[in-house]
Amino acid sequence: MDMKVDKKLGLKERYALMTRDLAWETTYQPMDKVFPQVTYEGIKIHDWNAWEDPFRLTMDAYWKYQAEKERKLYAILDAFNQNNGHLSVTDARYINVLKLFLGSTPPLELMAARGFTNVGRHMVGAGPRVACLMQAVDEYRHFQTQVHSISNYNKYYNGMNEFAHQQSRMWYLSDGKSFFDDAITAGPFEFMVAIGFAFEYVLTNILFVPFISGAAYNGDMAAMTVGFSAQSDEARHMTLGLECIKFMLEQDPDNLPIVQRWIDKWTWRGTRKLASVGMMMDYMLPKRIMSFKEAWEMYFEQNGAALFNDLARYGVKVPKCFVQTVAEKEHVTHQSWIGFYMKPDSTPFHTWIPEKDELDWLSEKYPNTFDKYYRPVLEHFDAQEKSGNRFNNKTAPMNCQVCISTIKFNDPDDPMKTLIRSKTYKGEKFHFCSLHCEEIFDAEPEKYIQAYISSHQVLQGNCAPEGVDTTAPDFEPGAHIAAYWRLDKAATGDFNGSEDQANFAAWRRQATSN
Amino acid sequence: MQLDLRTISIKPLRQTFGHLARRMGADKPASRYIEGTMDLQPVENFHYRPSWDPDFDIFDPRRTAIVMKDWYALKDPRQFFYGAWVLARARMQDAAEADFALVEERGLAAAYPEAGKAVVRSVLLPLRHLAWGANINDSFIGAHGYGIAISQAATYAAMDQLGIAQYLTRLALAFSDIEALAAAKSAWLEAPLWQGLRRYVEDLMVTGDWFEVLVAQNVVLDGLLYPLVYDRLADALDASHGPVVSLLTRFQSEWAGENAKWLDAVIKVAAADSPENAEKLAAWVGQWRARALEAVAPVAEAAFGAEGAAVLAEIAEDLSRRLTKAGLSLGASA
């Protein structure tokens, strides 16, 4: 049960006694030494007490609510596992969503946990400290429940068993890693805009809908339950992100240009990161929820615009990238899927050419672009595959120096042209996927020149196993990359003909016939 | 008699993830604690250096003087992953809630003798600020500790300390004594009795070695203060005035015992890893224990009067025994 509210105290006063009244101004050590991170970003805070607690949860209530949720969640996971729940998904292709998810999401939830712990340590005000620390432990929850729900799939399907090893090595996971590395190495206020606001508020539906609704639509009760169970935590996280933005903007007018730059930056970085999520919606879920284009229109163009209208009173403008994201929404998912299809030796998940009815669905959902640009490409690949000439791109990709995406997206003004921008900084040439990424680079070049780009590392001989002489004349940089990734051959390439496909069919027969 | 229930049995391809099979030396099922903890913190190929501390990587073993061959050897014997932690705390919270309800229903706080209330006000209530300081220091360990084994346990401990600060606040409210909270805060800030402790936790807020903070805050200070207040003082108050304070601080007392098991395991494993670690840990204990004893002494005196020094000495001996058992060689002075 909740704490009884003392008759003399309102909820707000009581919560203040439970949190901010605990804090004090240190005197044996100066406050700026105790909290050294809150000034160097240029954000001015005059009154930490003006922080409005976005939710008033004391630890006793937190433990109680969260324990109830955990009990239910793990009971369902256990039942799902015991009853071979994996065989009730729509189609074994669905499991590839989980492979992409496991590699890209739980490791980033963990980074969020560590990042919020750091911000929770370093914010001066007791209100934001407590809210951030609560989010930190929530993020541990999300990271662990995701791993636990997918663990059972790992026992039966290929491509999931090396996610921990691959998180810092796999080329296509670099974009997500760079996103969180960027946020956690920024100061606490930028972290809050990056993760608390842009990621968890502006873009959160686009993240959650494909995975959780996708799981629900495709018979995956384990992943669905994890997602629904996380939802009430997410609601708290959203209010925290929004409160943090408002707090900064109300504290000092000088904060506005800084916050606006971060909103522009992180909305764009988040959008790039979401291209592969959109690809799941359009290509990987056997039973589709909606197209990525529809999701983008509903969650970003409409809801996002409403949010920015609400923030207009602080002087905040719609993120700079808004127009480009609208122009790209009919292209990015197709380009991403085709990009992955073309590299069958380089991912621990399978790809495929959509069935005819799925191609028709895409034609209907993308009337302006699919038939004109992408269907012909996919049909060509299909014909090639069927004639024994499966396309296989064996070269290393070129990457954007900022978002680390492979350079594959089109010029917003010309769908037939790949957008690539380049510039020389301190004698070295750097490439960008977009003007927005180039601008992010220009604001902090010394940060972004540090980026770890897998293709470059391979060519430099840094991804060879110990004992291989990378200076030998016959050293082939790409020859060892699968070993460096611990990439299981059975997990790569086409879904058609894969071990997963055969096992799923055989097990389902075993489970449904005599 | 056993029912022979059957499920469709499918032979799995593997029992666990690759990194866990390599760690365990066999492909066998791993517990949820192991699955949610081991080898998951990124250790390589970081993109950028922290703008708030560019001399280090995002996660960097050089942030402490302790060196471990395997950072995941610092396992939590309670096996607390998030789910196990909140379930354990929710059980303790259920008990605490029942205790608070009982005290209220029976009017036990109102009937509590003034002499007892005076001790609650002067000794217990200022400790809510100390617990807040512990929350700050534990969240530092959670942010910069190396490996998830230590970072998650420290972060849960930080939240536990916040909970303890809130239980102490509720204790004051149970006595309908809001004014006492203000007086206790003034005492924490100004009264000579508390300045040693306040300096101690504030100094830890600027100590850069997270393992040293773990030793000074959790092992040494909590190791002295919790037995003093939540075991010895609570017992003494119960004996004089009836069992009210021990009811309302049961969470703290139970928590301290459980938390000590985690800390002892961490110290034991770290000390066993190398003689250098053992030496470093013993040096930290020696250094911080001297300061902690000095800081806690006036509190012991406020709680036990002339007997305070003797009570504290006994507790200090218990702590030495604990740490010696964990493998530290503490000099005679420590």
C-alpha cells in the first residue's frame, strides 16, 4: 500500500520532505567540486528548487509497484518458455526481428542505466537526482528483462548467442553504439536532452511500436509482455525528459540556443538510428502493424508537431531536420533492407526478398516510391537469386563520420542520387551522410574525429585475431573479420534454406501433428 | 504420488549465450543473475572520450587503484539482478508497512516516553542526511565502477540508502514531529556532534577512486554506524521504553546485515586477487576507520553516554573480525 498521507501534510510537501529536504549545501567541500559536471556545458541554473517533480514516487512505493510487475512478467516468461512459446510466432522470419533487437537494444538500455546513474550522481538538485536514479534502475530492468525474454529463443535459433561479443564490434551496431557513446560522453544536460527528451519522448513511439506491437501482432508473448510491462516505466521517463527541457528553458534565456542545438542534433541522430527499426516494420514482421511511413506521420509529424507547438512558448523551434525526415520517410526503410540484403556474409540475421503479396502491400503503402524505385530492384535480386546468382557485396561500406550509418541514403532532392558530403579537417578527409550530420561534426570536430569506424579498423588490420601478422605482404584485411565478430555461418545469409527455417518447420510439425 | 505431466520436448541447439558458456567452461543453462550481469559492459572500441573527464575511457579500469584479473569475480552473493532486488525490497517493505501501521493503530508513538523521543530526535533523525550522502557516494560507484557486477549492486545500494533516508523521515512523521526534522537538519549542518560525519561523507563526494569510496562509505562507515544505531541503540531503547524504534527501523537493521554479506564477498574476492589489492584495501580500511571512529564517537556518546566509547570499541572489533575473515591483514592500530 502507499504511504498514508499525513493529515497535516499535502502530497507535495510530504514528497519534498522525502527527497529535496534530505539534501544540503556542502561546506567541507565546495559545491562546485562536489558537482563538477553541471556548469561546463553553459547551461545556467539559478534555482534548483524550481524543479517540478514530474512524478512523486518514494522508494517504498517504487519497490512495491515494480515487484508486482516483475512477478507477473517472470511468471509469463516461464510459462511461455515451458510451453515452447517460440513455436507460436507467425513465421520463423519474425525471429530475425529479435536478433536485430537483441544486438541493438539491451546493450543500449545498459548504457542508459549507466548514463542515468552518472547524471543522477551529478545533478545538483535533489529532485532531478532522484528522478534520474530511478530511471537508472528502470533501465537495468529493461536491459535485463529483454535479455531474459530472448534468452529462450537463443536456445533454439541462430544468430543471438554472440550479442555481447558483437555489441562493440559488429559494423551495423556501430550506429547505436555511437549514439549512446555520444550521449554518455556529453555533459549531464545534453545527456538529458539526448536520451531523456529526443529519444524517450520525441521518438519513443517509433521505437516501441515496431517491437512491442510487432511482438503482439506476431504471437511473441514473451517480448510483448516485456514491452507492455515496461510501458509504465516509460511514461515516467517521458515526463522526466520533458520536465528537464522545460526546467532548462525556464531557468535562463541563454539556455535556449544551447537546448535548441541539442534538440536539432539528437532528433536527427535518433532519426538515423530509427531507419533500421522502420525496416523491421516494413520488411521483417510477417504480420505488419502499419508502414513506417504511416508511423512517422502519426507519431512524428502529428504528435511531434503538437509537442513542438507546446514548446513554442519557450522559443523552441521544430527540429531543423523535420523537413528532411518527411522527404525521406518513403525511402529509408527500403534502402536499409536492400543494404542488408546485399551483405549476406556480414550479419547474424537472415534477409529475404518479400513474397509477392508483401511486395503488393509495400506498393500500396508507398505509392510514390516503391514501384518506381525499389520494387524493380527487389524483383531483380529475386530473379538473380533464383537463377543461382545471388547478389553479394563483399566490400566494406563507407560510413558517415557522425552517425556511423553506411552511406546509402539518397539526396532529398534526387532519389536516384546517393547523398555524400565530404570535408577535410586537419589534413584528414571525413564523409557524411547528410548536411545535418556534417553540421553536428562542425560544432564539435574534435569529438567526432574520434569515432570508431569498423571498415577503417578492418583495413588497418585491427580486427585480426591474435597471432596473425597484419604486416605480412599477403595479409588480407577482410579474411578474419567473421572470426573477429564470432559470426556463426549458420546465422548469416538467406532465410530460405536456413537452419532456422528448417528447424522451425520440423518443430512446429512435431508440436501440432501426431 | 507424482503426476506424470508431459510437455512437448524439443532439443535445444544450445543452453546459453556464447560469452556465458565460455565463462562457465560449459554450455549449460545460466541463472538470470548471470545472464543479466556477466560480460555485458562494453570494454572496447569506444567512440569518444567523456567530455567531463577526457583522461579516461567511458568505462575504464584505471579509475581505481584496485586491479582485477576478472572484474566479474566481484559477484553479488545475493544474486541481485533488478527483479531479485525489487522482490527482496518489496518483502522488507511489506514488513515495514505492517510495523508502521501497528505503531499507528496502537498509538504507540504517541505514548512513547519523552526520554525515548529525545534520543530519536537527536540521534536518529539527522541520519537521514547521512543516508542521502551515502546515496550520492554509491551512485558515484554505480556510474564509474568497472563491470556490471559492481555497478548494478552499487546502484541498488544507492536506492536502498534513499529508501532508508525516507524511512527515517517517516519515523519522524510517525511521531508527528515535523519540526524535529528541521531541528535535525540544523544539527546535521551545525551541531559539533555531527560535523565529523558530515565532513567524512563530503570528503568522499570528492574522492575519485570508486573502490576507495566503496570501502570508506559502505564497508567502514556503515559497518560501524548501522550496528551502533540500528542494533545496539534500538535494543537499548526497546529495553527502556518498549519496542517502537526497533519496529520502525527494522528495514535498516535487516538491510545492514544483508548488505554486509555483499560487501564481505567483494572485499574477499578483491583481496584474494593479488597481494597488492589486499594491501591497498587494508590501507584504506586503516585510514578511513580511524577517521570514522573519530566521527562516530560523539554519536555513540550521545546514544550511550559514558558507555558510548566501550560500545563503539566492541563494534569496531566486530568489524575487524569481519574484515580479517574477508582476508585483510589489519594492523594493530586498525
